[in-house]
Amino acid sequence: MTPEHLLLHWLSSRLAPPALEWLNAQAVAVRGADRDGDLYLSFTLVPRKTGKADLLLSTEELAAARAARAGWDPSDLSVDQAARLVLLLATQTPADRFAHRLEQLCVTADVAELVLLYRGLPLYPEPERYRLRAAEGIRTNMRAVFEAVAHRNPYASEQLPEDAWNQLVLKALFVGSALHPIVGLDRRANPRLARMLSDYAHERWSASRPVSHELWRCVGPFAEGDLVDDLARVLAKGSPPEKQAAALALSASPDPNAAALLRAAPELSAAIAAGTLSWPSLTAA
């Protein structure tokens, strides 16, 4: 099934018959409509027609989502958000008209609507068209909107160039947002990002402010020289989670000095070797 068909399938068992009938009729209407206003009006009316209950997808339904679109995570959708995506996806041809309609919706949207529109980025046609729109979501001072782009959304890792990607990771730290929900965090790590994160850590240390232990995840694979010195400092002086993060980063470093430092922390080294200490387990703890 396509994402649009999956969304409709999920809604068919969650909406009352009148609401489902209305949604199906509107999807047919906007699919063939020449006027943009038809979509905008239907989009606005959705919450009144469907309510705002959580969609509450099952494990099997989430697996079907990943099969329909790799990396798609609709686990936090509500029924009105799913219905709005159905209407939007129904209008996706031609792509230039879709892009225009999406932009107009973003310009007039409230925060909740923006969150939904950005969460839908991986589903839209010709995804490269929306890089500038995604950049707007990253620059925003609204954390919920930023996290709609940054968290559990494969679009950023697939479409953003390196500079924009690095700014996304750094912005997450600036606003106090977690790094582990960022899709592609390990795959998109790069030497320039590692250096930027080290500089950020030094600024925080100079101001006697805490540094997120997750930061070192993106530094480890490129930690050599003074970056290893940073990890040595965290390993010696950090809190227990920080020391665990430093050990994990050292285990990924290509620098021989990193291996020596890790040997000096035998408990952490053994936990990493046994698989009981990993980035997912540290995040869960």
C-alpha cells in the first residue's frame, strides 16, 4: 500500500461512518480540483469532522508504514493529522501544483498544522523540492516545529546537504533537544560536525554549563588528537552517563591513544565488549 492508502485504511477503523464518508468525498474532490481553495477549506475543516483522538497504531501497522516508506514513523499521529495528510497526498500531482499548495498551507498554518506539514515531508512527491521549506523548519524558534523536522523523520538525513545537516544537529543541542531521535545521526556524522561539536563543548565548559553526553556520539568516529583529549577529560571528570558516552566514543575512535584510554577504564571497556553498554542502552537509561 502507498502511505495515502495506509492512512485511509487506518482511519477506516477509527472514524465514525459520517466522518469517514466526508473524508473520502473530500479526498476525491481535491484530487481533481483545479482550485486551491478546495483543499484549504477541507484541510481547515478536518478536526471538526474527525476529532483529535490519537491514532494509536499497532506494531503491525507501524511495520506496514516502514514497508510503505522506509523510515516513516507515524506513531504519534492523531486522527485529524492522518486525515489532513490523506487530503494533502490526494493532491500530489502535478508536483509543481502540490509544492505551491504545500507552501501556501505552511505560510498560513498554526503551530500544530506546521508540525503535521513538516512530519509529512518524507511522503511528498519530488522531495528535493522541499529542502528550503525544511530549512525554515530547522531555523524556527518553535521547538515542536523544529523537532517535527529533526526527530523520527528521514527527510533531513536524506535531503539536507552537509552544512545544513550539521546545523540541524547543533541546533538540537542549542534548544535542549535530544539527538538520538534524529534519523541517520550515525550515518551522517562527519569530521566538520565533530569539530563543531567540540568547539560547542568548550564554549559550554568555559561558561560552566553542562554538555549533553549525546554530543560525543558524533565525535567518536573522528576523534583524533585534541578531540581524544576532550574525551579523556569527560572520562575523568564527567558524570556516570558522560563517562559512559566518552567510553563509547573512544571505542569508535581511530586514534591509538583512544584505545589506551579505554583500557584504563576496564569496567566500561568490558561493558562495551559485552554489548551491555551501547548508545541505545545509554539513551534508554
